[in-house]
Amino acid sequence: MKVGTFASLKSATDVRISRRCPAADARRRTQPFSLASLCPLRYNARAMKEYAQQLLRYPEMGISLDFSKLPLTDAFLSEMKPLIDRAYSDIAALEGGAIANPDENRMVGHYWLRNSAIAPTAELRAKIDGPLDDLKDFAARVLGGELKAPSGEKYTTCLVIGIGGSALGPELVADALPAGGLTMRFLDNTDPDGMYRVLDELPLATTLAVVISKSGGTPETRNGMVCAQAYFESKGFCFAKQAVAVTGVGSKLDKVAVSEGWVKRFPMEDWVGGRTSETSVVGLVPAALQGVDVDALLKGAADMDARTRVADTAKNASMKLALAWYAAGEGKGKKDMVVLPYKDSLVLFSKYLQQLIMESLGKELDLDGKLVNQGIAVYGNKGSTDQHAYVQQLRDGLNNFFVTFIEVRRAPKDQVKVEDSFTAGDYLQGFLRGTRKALAESGRKSITISIPTVNAYTLGMLIALFERAVSFYASLIHINAYHQPGVQAGKLAANVFLKLLAAAEGALTTTPATATEVAAKVQADEEDTYHALVHIAESGKAKWVLSEEGPCSDTFSL
């Protein structure tokens, strides 16, 4: 390394070695860089020892987890031992087929998906192996051109229609693992502008639609399907002849697919939740059509499951991850989790983890019915983009978070020297290490997960690592991680509003009326009625006259 060439990198990451010595900082900014000034020997030895003690590696898998900036002390582990033992017992029972979701009286079987041999019955093993073989055969026929579009051409594009876990996992895989199969597009919301932006760009003649919904009644997915169906028909195409259903046997969607003669149906099981469904037909059908090596994805998950199935915390990455979450937030979610993958291909990983973690752990009641209001808030984007976004607050603002850095060690295309002897990848590593150090010096905790590269195997590892950490953490805090009553409450409230929309529109006449007057007619909440009337007017079905006196005096009429 040339003397002084580190200066621009150092200033870009805003690395300050000691906040207690401004004079020393000033000298470092003006004097040539040297390793001796950065790492005094005593500090270096102490830090290296701490790092080595808090590092967990699985060499054969290429993954390591560094807890040195959020250390798990012997005293903490000793104090947590009763809860740790319970968590090991709970996950063993779950994998053995116990009812792990008592509120819905369901087993939880996503760990069986990548190793059907551990499923508790032969019937369950058949329900895993059969669809897996079927989907791989189906994808091979599509990608090989044996199964063609009605036009006689090979399929080129896959339109996935789903919401939540039926879209987030497939979107993550599609973005992280470009594989040379079908081009992946998604309808993952009920926003009409968003849907038609995607639909307008599709090569309809060679697009295979995959509709994913366990019940077939999820409004966002059904709306997307209906809009896509109408769009295909309006352009002279038969949607059913280019459609695949991934759904529960006998569901509303399943019945539609049967009656309309869709191309293919794949069965979803009720013991697989949406947010843990990437290694089920939900995630594997789109992945296989994309050309991803689904066997490698499953093996990565299975290998991580096996390593984190052992009841030895020193060697269990998922348990240590769950314990770090517990330590950071005192078991009450007092600290947010900021996910910072330093790789563009993992930019959607934080979005994927938001659902996995927040929907699983964000619960009002524990398993005993006690009010606990648990959860961990998750957000993030990618490094080093976030150096220029919210890392400023992380470094100097509220200390209400901990960071999960994700390092990808290899960059085969990193050949160009962008400054002196440094490549763009050198800078990326510098930003990661600089940010980690700067946060630690400011008392901000972090975990660093390192993988060699992003491929199907390593992505499977990461998915399983966090799935099992969620299971362990849920046991530590004694909540049901596998239901989502808050989501259901939102759906019920939406249905009530839809009924109000119809009633409010029916109550309008050519005579202008305020929201209060319309609410009285339909016997509804005044504010809710006002919002319904605004929506009706903005949809072109009514006139809306804004009053200078405010919304209470606004009027609506046909």
C-alpha cells in the first residue's frame, strides 16, 4: 500500500479512531496513514482476541458470524440457560410434528421441506417429495421448450402474482440469483397503477402467469389475478391457457384453476406459513422457472438446519443470533434491527427479513395469554449506499438499534483499479469495515455475517439461518411465531370500509352533502365516511367541493 492512498477512503467512511482525542484525530487527518497509528499493538491484540472468541465459523459451508461487537458473555449465557433449554426443546418438538401453532391448531413444517426424511410421517414425506419432483419436471419442460405457449413459441417471461410471503421470497431469489431462465415480473400489490405498469411491459404471447395464494381468497392476489386476466383477454389472449396455480387443495383458486383448465396446479400445505415458504412450492416453482438450481438452494438450507439443530449454543449459529437479538433489546425488542448487506444482489434481503421477523415476532400476547407487545423492528437497504443515507444517524443519533452487516467476500469481476492500486471492491470492503468500526466506537452494537459469494446454496443458508433464529427467539420470549392475528384484523377492517364505500356511494344524490350528513344516512363513523367519499370522488363517481372552512364543510354530490 502506498503511503497516503488510504486518506480518501478514510475520510469517505468518516472513521475516527478515538472520539476522546481531537488532537490525535487532527494529526491523523494530516499525517500519512500507517497501520501503527490505526491499530496500537495492545489494542490490536485485545480486539483480535475478542474477535476470535466471538467468531463462529462453519468452514465447510463458507459462512461465519462475528459477535465481537455484540458479545455474548458467559454470565449472560448462564443466566439465559433455562430459556435456551426450552427453545431447544420447543424446536425439537416442532420438527417432530407437534402442534407448534396452537392458535390455529397447526403443525409447522417448513424445516421438513429441505429434508423430507425428518418429516414425522410417510404421508408428509410424500407431500414434500412429490410436488418437488413435479415442479422440477414442469420447469424443465417449460425451459426446454417442450411445453410451449399457446402461440407455439417458447415461454420467455414469468408473471408471479402474490402478496407477502407469496411474493417476497420469490422476489428476493429473482433479484439475487439471475439464472438465464424465464424473466421474472411481479404483481405484489393491489395498486392498479403498479399492476398496469408491469402488464404493459409484458410480452403476453410468451408470458406464463403463476398465481400464488394458499386460500385463493387473499384480496390483493385475487385483485391482481382478475386484473391480469382482464388484461390478457383485452389483448386477445386466454389467461387460463397460460396460467399456473400454487394454492391449497380445494381452495377457491384451486377450484377456479380446475374449472377453467389452467396449465398446472401445485399444492400448498397448511403447515407452511407464507413467510417461511421460500423452500416450498411457493418459492421453488418461480425459482425453477427462473432457472435457479433449486436443489442447491434446498441443500444450503438443509445444511444450515443440520448445523443449527445441535443443542450446543457455542456451535449453533441460529441460537447465537437469537441470543444476540435478545441481548441487544433486553428480550423486549427495545432495539431495532438494521440490515446492511454490502452487495447489490442482496438489496431485497432486508425487505424479506422484515416480514419473516416482524410478522413472526410482533405479537400482543404470549403463549400464556399475557400482554407482552413483543417484536423487533427491521429496516435496511444496502452498503455502501446507506453511507449516504441514514448511517449518519446510526453513527451520531439515537442509539436505538443494532446492525446486521452481511459481507460477501468474493467479487470475481472486480478487476479495474479505480484509484492507485485499489478496486471498487476494495472500497466496498473499506466502507463496511470503516462503518463497523465507527459504529462500535460510538457504542453501537453490530453483528457481521460473512459468506463467500451469493448463489443458490449460500442464499439457502441465509434463509434457514434466520428462519431458525426466529424460531429460537420466539421460544426465548414465549410467543407464537406462526400466526398473524394483526394481519387478520387489518383485513377485517378493510372489508368494513369496502361496505362503507358502497353504502356512501348509494347515499349520494345530486344535492351536495357533507360527510356528516352522509354518515348520518348510512349510520357510520364521520371520518371514515369522509375518506370513503373522497375516494369515490377521486374515482370519478362524484363531485367534491373543498371548503375554505375545512373538511367538515366539504360537500359531495353525484
